[in-house]
Amino acid sequence: MSVFFVTGTDTEVGKTFISRTIMHIYEQKRKTCVGYKPVASGCVLTSSGLRNEDALCLQDASTINLTYDEVNPFPFQEAVAPHLAAQRAGREICLQGVADGYERLLKKQADLTIVEGAGGWRLPIGNKRFMSEFVKQYDIPVVLVVGVRLGCINHACMTAEIIKQDGLKIAGWVANHVDAEMPFLTENIKTLREHLDAPFLGEVPLVKSPKEAAAYLDITPLLQFDMVA
């Protein structure tokens, strides 16, 4: 079994899209996969409860049937930083709750478990705690999604540096196009490849579906992590 934590250089860089693409590739290899987004803000109130678009995408991409609560145990309605949304909702995001949900998913024994963060690496969850503490607790290899736009080199290098300072392994990184008007695109990606000391999984252009995106990723570096962290 393999487990990866998918983080990004910022919010809105395509973490869910890349997560679904990796899951799609595993599914095409006839492997089972599940997705976990423990914390999500910006949820919509439905007749079934709060629902987050990204979490629903991971639920749909999972090849093992999961309830929404198994995918997203901490949903919040307001589209603000999760720790603020939790305060407004009168709830607490506890690392033990995140860990409990994670361990329940591991019992599904999927070939691949994708855990998707919210925002960037140092996501505060309240009480001076960060989501990265959970990743460190379980020593989960990280997949870094770099949203290729102005400022991405600085954000990517700093994110990679702090992940390594936390003692974690970057299993691979993806250059994900998010700005159709990005100047010097080729030069920026070349610079990223020069400075990021981690396996390069690929450059994903502006495509609509994980099936299309899969053609641009090489997940070979991920296959060495064939164990639960």
C-alpha cells in the first residue's frame, strides 16, 4: 500500500485535480485507491449536510465506496481559512480526529491512499497547531503541486525547504499550469527543475479532465513508496 500527502505552494493551485489524476493512473493500473480531505472550508449546505466540491471529487475518484464523512470529517461552510471557519462554527479541528479518520481509511487496505491538504503546507488548524504536524506524525511522503504562476519559484523553493526541515520526504512534484497568460513559462519551469531537489513527475497544461492530465505525468518515482508510512 502507498500513502501520499498532496500539498501545494498556495491555495487554488490544483491539488485536487492532481490528486484525482494520480488516482486515475493507479486505477488504470488496476489498483484500488481512496481519497481523504480531512479539513475543508467553503462547503455548501445540502439536505445531506455540508459538502465540499474537492472532497466530493475525491469521494467520486475512490474505487472503494466511502461515505462523505469518511472522506471529509471536518467540513465548514464559510470560505475562509479552516481554523477561522471552525471558530465561527463553534467547532475545533483536532489532530487526533484527523488521525482517527486517516487510520480508518488505512483499514480499507487500498493500494493507494491520497490525503489532500488545504491551502499550503503550514495550514493552521487552531490552538497554534498545523496540519503538517499530522503528516509528520505518520511520516507520510509528500507530493508537491506547484501552481505555475508569478511568484511560484519563491513559493515552491520555500515550501520544499520547510517540508525537508520537518524531516519529510518529497516523493515528487508537479508543475501545474494555472495561468494561461504566464510569461516566460518554459524558463520558469526550467528554473523550478534546477532548484527543486525532488523527482519531477511532470508538467500539466490547462486540460479539463484527469484522464487528459494523466498523459503528462510519470508516477514512476511514486511506485517505490510501496508501503504505509
